[in-house]
Amino acid sequence: MGRRVAQAMQALPDRQREAVALCHYQDLTNIEAAAVMGVSIEALESLLSRGRRALRTALADMVAS
């Protein structure tokens, strides 16, 4: 993980960071990640959506370059 991505991940709220890490870096399914976090699948999907949106915003200038 690049330094900028790591910084953007650190800036996420804890639960969003955990959801993104479980699904994208540990390759868990949404069902598995929801079970690990003790939340519903819908709650996990909401955390993922908000986390991805925040990461896109934080890293937007990298894509534009």
C-alpha cells in the first residue's frame, strides 16, 4: 500500500477503515466481514460505501495527475 493510500486509510473513521481493510486487503466477502465486525451486511455495505467515497475524495488528485 502506498504512503498516500495508507494516510487516506488512517484518516477514515475506525469502522470504515476496518470494513475496507477486511474486504479489500484481506479479501473477505461482505458476509464474512460483517460477521467479523458483528454488524449486518447492510451496515457493512454502508460502511464500505462511505469509506470508498472518502478514499476517492482523498485520492482524487492522484488519479487526475
